[in-house]
Amino acid sequence: PAPASGGARVGVLAAVAPVLMFVSPPPLRSFLHLAIIHEEKALSLEVIRQAAGDRAFLNFQNNLSQTPLHLAVITDQPEIAEHLLKAGCDLELRDFRGNTPLHIACQQGSLRSVSVLTQYCQPHHLLAVLQATNYNGHTCLHLASIQGYLAIVEYLLSLGADVNAQEPCNGRTALHLAVDLQNSDLVSLLVKHGADVNKVTYQGYSPYQLTWGRDNSSIQEQLKQLTTADLQMLPESEDEESSESEPEFTEDELIYDDCLIGGRQLAF
């Protein structure tokens, strides 16, 4: 027999979709996961329509803790993401890296997906989603800043993202990250939106102090005008006599000697 046309194939698959809703061959996944992964748009929409309101199915997580909404964002299908949200998908669920779908959209630079995800987020949940950190301690703003997606950074800030949120491991803000990455446009944008130029990392470094030894003098000049005098000079190094009296550390210990959680140094 002749192969089925695209429309006929969707019709057949949609007919058996109720039976296959929770088909979970290794790795663990639902029928909807498979439809989205293979970008079967018509089939995905039909399954979502049939499953509307069934939050257990719509929020089913695969072996990587990814929901169908995570996969719709990963595969850059904002229309599918929109229908999932309308049907009852949870925007706050995290994958195995602690990323919500919004984290992924920000990291991938999909402004349309970011817009869809935030548009369908309840206002009282929006700030919580914006401030959520993944398992590396990054908020959505941190990820967009690291990737240099200025339009997404500005959009997140317009929604109320905390411009001064600090990474829990070392206390860097988005402005510190912008200096580290030598992104002068991002520095200007963050300062324009109220970034605190006098905010210091857990080691006591201001964004301006991170400009020392860097090539982009325009960033240094911009921040110097705004930074208080005491946060412009680098901390004085200890004299030789003092350093000689310090106990010896292994190379591994030196690598991790600045690890902090919540601003408190870890004990080894």
C-alpha cells in the first residue's frame, strides 16, 4: 500500500494518542515528549488538546527531569510552548541541572520563547520564576548576561528581575559578569537599569576593581565615575614576611579557597 500522507499519519497517530499517552520506553518519556522531540507540530497540538487540564500528564518529567515544556523550548517551538502553558503546564519545574524552561530560553537567546513563557506566568509567580536559581546558582538574568543577549536582559529587567542578584557561590552580580566578559554594552545597559556599582563579591571586589588588567578601558572609565573611592583601589597584598608565615596549601586547596555559600566560607 502507498505510504500515508502527512495528514493521514497525524490522523492515525492522534487516534491512538489516548492509548499511548504514557508510553515510556527507555529513556523515560511520554508520547508527548516524543512528538515534541521529533517536531511533529500537528500531532503535538492534538495531544495537548486532548490532555488539556491533565496536569500530571502535561508535567510528566523524563529521565532528565525535562517536561514537555522544557523540550518545546529546547527545540525552539514557542507555539507549542504557548499551547502547553494554556493547557496547564508548570513553568516552575526544574530539569536535572535545576533549569526551568525560562532559564533555558534565556541561555539559548530565544526572545520569543522568553516572551511566551513570561506572558502566561501568573503575576504572583513571575518574580519567583525570575529570581529562581539553577544548580549553578544562576538566575535567568545571569544566564542572559553571560551569553550577552542584551534584548533579553533588558526585557527581564523590565519585568522586575533583580539587577543586583548575586551568584551564591562567589557573590558576583550581572555587572561583575559583564566586566569579566568585557561586554561594554552590557555594562552600560545594567548601569542604566540601576545596577549597584559598589556591590562587592564575597571576596570584596567591586565591578570596577575587576577592570584592572583588562583591555577594555572604556568599561573602567565608565565605572570609575560611579564607584566610591575606597572600592577603586585593589586590596593591598600581604608582605613577604606575613605570607611566609602562612601554612602551606595543596594545589587543590588553593583552587577552592574562595568557595562560599551564602557569603560564608566553606571549611575543608
